[in-house]
Amino acid sequence: MNVVGTTRLVALCHKMQKLILAKLFSFLFLLFQTQLVEDAKQLPVIIIRPSIVGAMWKDPLPGWTDNINGPTGIFAAVGKGVLTNMCGSESSKADIIPVDIVANMIIVAAAHRATTMYETIPVMHCASGDLNALRWEKVVNFLEQFYHEYPMEQCFAIPSTRFHSSRKMFELNYYIKHHIPASTLDFINGLLGRKKRNVRLYARVWRMIEALHYFTTHGWTFQTKNLPKLWDSMSTHDQQVCCENHCLEIIPFHLSSPEQILPDV
């Protein structure tokens, strides 16, 4: 592989001010997939393309994830009352897929490819697509209802969030409701000899928002015509859908509150 050439190409892309690209990872994945389709036509290869990967659904540990990036971090920030504003459209699709569903689909797809012949390399989307579309409006309503019923400890504010279609309006609300209060609290903490952590916290929240910005402001419908081939081979248990485990297990795993587990849910 031409590693040096690829590195130079990526560096050149960073200098293109008018280049519209969601993330560097998206570009590299597209580059790899294109090269694979061209050079590996004779190999028994199958490509699985997941949408937004979220925390674990069922196996082996419901709600678990190795980081709080992406939707998991956003859900946690909303629950803590740290995040009350998002930039995007509530009507856009929130195509979030649990990581264990992606892993299971890769396993099933490999077995399917080993016993099925294709003229070209098949591409299967691991996404809800048009089968069970989930929109950000429904996600926001669910989070507000869930965290009002099962509040987290030491919340900054009442859990709620609002989407702004205007980028400028979002930045204005974020600056007034988040940046100014965080800077004020850090200034007071500095005078009292305490740690200044609020600005750093919101800097991290801002990075999470920016990571999802392209996906909350745009919407896609992924074609899932190949998915029923794998769907029929899965058990009924694997086809069930559960939302609450995602939010419930964020609390003990990522917010340093192992004692706040809700066994009655």
C-alpha cells in the first residue's frame, strides 16, 4: 500500500477549504471500500456498512460501550443537564445502531457470504433505513421523559434539549446558556481556590456536538434490500428492540455512579 501517498492526499484534503466531508474516517472508509471493490472482485468478500454506532443493546452487557463519544456522550450530557441545545433538524433520521447488532451482523454476513455466490462484492447496510426509521424528535422526547422519571445525581439543570436549524442561533444559545455560565463558575472557583473544570467540560461537550453535527443536520435513507436475507436467518430474540438499556447503563459505566443502578426498571 502507498502509505506515503495516502498521507499526502489526506494532508491535501485538510487544505481544501471548500471540501465538504463529514469526517476524515468517512473519507478513508470510502477510499478503502472503492479500492477493495476494484482489486478484490474474485475474493469471497462482503462489505458491512453500519450507520451511527451506539452502545450495546443486549449481549454481553446491556448499555456498555468503551467510550462516551457519539450518541452515548450526547445522551449522558442531556441526562446531566449539561447539554440543552443541539444544531440540526428534529425531522432528520437518527439512524443509531447498537454495536452488538453490528457485530452480530458481521458474523451472520460472513457465514452468508461463504455459502452464497455473488458476481460483485455485496454491500449490506447495517441500519434501520426505511424499515424502522427513528428521528431525532423522537429521541429528544424519549430522553426528556426518561430522565425526568429516572433523574441522574448532581444534575447541572433539568434535562431538556432543543434542536436549532440555524447554526448561528445554536451558537448564540450555546454561548449564552453554556459558555458564559461555565466561565463564570470557573472564575468563582478560581477565587475560592477550587478546581476550574466547567470550561474543560463544555469543551468536551462541544467536541461531541461537532462530531455529530453533520449527521444531525443531514438525513439519509440507506437501502436495506439485502438486509432481509440476513434478517430471516436470525432468531426472534435477536430481532427485539430495547431503548432503555442504553440510557440505564450509561449511569454506572461512564458517570462514576456505580451505586445508582435502577433494579426496578
